[in-house]
Amino acid sequence: MITKRSNFAPLFLKETPLILSLFFCFIFVSCQKEKGFKGVNQGDQATSQSKLKGKRLKRSIDSRLGLGEFFVEKKIRKNSNFAETLEEMNFSYQDILQIIKAVKPFINFSKLQINTVLQKKERSYPLKEFLSLEIFLSWMERVVVEKGEKGEWKARKKNLPITTKVTKFNGVVEASLWNSAVKAGLDPAVIEKLSQIFAWEIDFNREVLPVDSWRIIVEEKWAGGKRVSWGHILAAEYKNGNTYHKAVRFPKGKGGEYYDLEGKSLKKKFLKSPLRFGRITSRFTRRRFHPILKIRRPHYGVDYAAPKGTPIFAVGDGRVTRKHYSKWGGKTIKIRHNSVYQTAYKHLSKFHPSVRRGRKVKQGQVIGYVGSTGLSTGPHLHFEFYQGGRYVDPLGKKFPQLKKIKKENLISYKSFAKEVWKFLPERQEAVLLAKKTNEKKKKEDL
Ligand SMILES: [Zn+2]
């Protein structure tokens, strides 16, 4: 949700009658010029302001309002409340009681937040008359209070319809992915989504290059003439160096999964175990009695007992970040799988000769052999799993599942993906290149 709100100047309505008469002519003229619904709490559409007697008054003009109609807004301030705010809006004590009674079924007063906007619509001509009071509970949700024919106060809930628009964005990374997103007018939350889609393909912490480019189509949720939130990324391309990573969201029921254009899932699964055969002798625990140290200390991994020399597999594709010997862990290998997951393998008797720091490894590739190096009672593998830099229990954790497209859906997926793909904007890199070529051409022409 985007809930940026501008600061509103407090309203001082004591001078209302005077102000009304002063501004009536102005309203009449302005009505012709102003377009759209104004004065909603974001305030990004200008509202007329005027200073009077040194106090600021904010009024808004709505072209849909009739002649002489206007509205005033007030926010519930800190250390104030709903009733007090109504009082400041010149409602009488009797009216306030009636209004509270009417809105009670729709508003939980204990949860009513400060900065909630109250908007009073009035008519100034031919007679001063109250039209309605609206309480903006959220972007989509309002409570409208009106007066019935007999002067009774009635309240109802009004939900603004949410519409979904699909928009295109593209960018070249240059300084940072985040910067390029902001530059393109995209919310950083969407770039976060983008990096999640490709988390298994690209390590966004380390592998992003200034020449990288991206393009996406994404859903925007609109209500009341404003964008209120972002929906799903429907298709995305991230060009990392010379590699194109592509994703299309294939809706399924309430959810959806991302696949490449061939229908392969972008999520990868880890091997269930780094050993083909191994008996779990010690599980992940925050506290355990250490057999050698004879003290209680956490065990942030899983121990697999296996004969010395048993091959150890990388549980997923990744890059070797550490290959070293430590006093406690003995011969140790650490692999970074993506920007989220890492694994570590300890007490190895031997490293596999193909394993080097900085090199890529494939899922299932033998990286070393079970041993008892470091602080260890016997041959076993101590296996650690990290998520976002923290230890997690690999046995207790539910990892992303590989969701294959069923064979019978593959054809329909491919044609769906092809159609969606057409909506992507041009690659920005291509645009830049074209520009450069044109400039070059122009120079040559001169
Ligand atoms: Zn262990």
C-alpha cells in the first residue's frame, strides 16, 4: 500500500461565513478550470489555499460539485479524537452525538488512527446547508454520513472500486538496481519482487552489473483516481551481463508461479540430503550437550554419520564462497546458492579437487568427502543451512517446491507466455544504443 500523505494545514473554520462569502466568486470561476476529484488526503492534486488573518485555510473545489458546493477537510490530530475533530469542524454537540451513533456500526473507534481524514461537504448557496461527512478509513474504504429527510443522521460504508491497470517499466542498472527502479518511477517494493523472481538465477547482492538491464509489466491497483498498491509482475526480463533471464507468471487458482518461456520453473529445489546414505545423529537445536566440550551449546546444523570417504554433494547450484580449515569445523566448504540461501559442510576428510573458492558448483556435484577433521568424535558431516545469513534447520524448513507445468498445460502456457511477452517494453539498452547510433549518424552526416 502506498500511503504517502502530505501534511495538511489545520483548518480554522471559525471564520467560515466570512470566508464563504469571500470565496464564493472564486469558486464559481475555479469550477470551470478544476478537473477531477480533489482534496483527497494524498494532496498531490493541488488544493487551493489561502491565508486569511494569518491563519491557513484549505478548501477544495470539486468540478462534480454543484454551484456553491465545497468541502472542508480535517485530520484527526495526535492527542485528539473523532469527537473533538468534529467539534473543530463546527458540528454542534447534539450533531456529534448523533454522528457517533450513526457511524458506530462501521467504525472501531479504538482503532481509528491519527491522520484519518474527515471531509465535510456543504453548500453555501442559496442557503448554507450540510450535505455529507465522509470518514476516510483507507484508500478504498469510506464511511459516508448524511442527513435523511426528517433530519436523522444516517451512515453507510462506501468502498471505492479497485481497478487493475497493467503498466510497463524498463531500466538500465547503472549505479544500482534500486536506483534504476526509482528512476523509472517504480516502487522499490516491485524491484524487490523482481529480485525474488530471479533469486535462483542471479545473486542480486553480488552479480549485478552496471550494464544490466531489466524490463517488466506489472499490475497497478487503482482506486479513487490514485494508485493504491502494486499487483503481480506479469512478465519480466533481467539481462545479467550477456545472459537473458526471462519469467512469465502463469496464474493458477488464486496464486501463480513464474516460469521461463519454455515452461521451466524458476524455483529450484535443494537435494534433501548432502549424502546419498547417511544416518542423522544430531539434529538442529538451539541447545544441546556437546560430547567433547561437555557444555550445553547450540547445534546449528545437522550431523550425518557416515564412513570416512563418503562423497558429499552440493545440495544446490551455487558458488563456493569458502574453502578452508578451521579449528572447530576442520575442512569446511561454504556455498552461496542465491541471494537468500547458503550451505556449509564441515569436518571433511578431503576436498574434491574441482572445488575452488569463487567457482560454480552444480547441484549433486561431489564437493568433498566425509571425515573427522576439526573438533569431531568420529567421521560425520556437519551440515549447515543459512537463510538470509541466519542458521535455519534444513530438516524443519519448507523450501520452495519445484512446480512443473503439467504436460497437458504446457502448450497453453507457451502460447500464453508468448502473448504476455509482447507487452513488455523495449529493452532500454537497445533504446540507448539506437540513440547513440543516431547521434553518430548525425555527426557523420555533418
Ligand atoms: Zn554437528
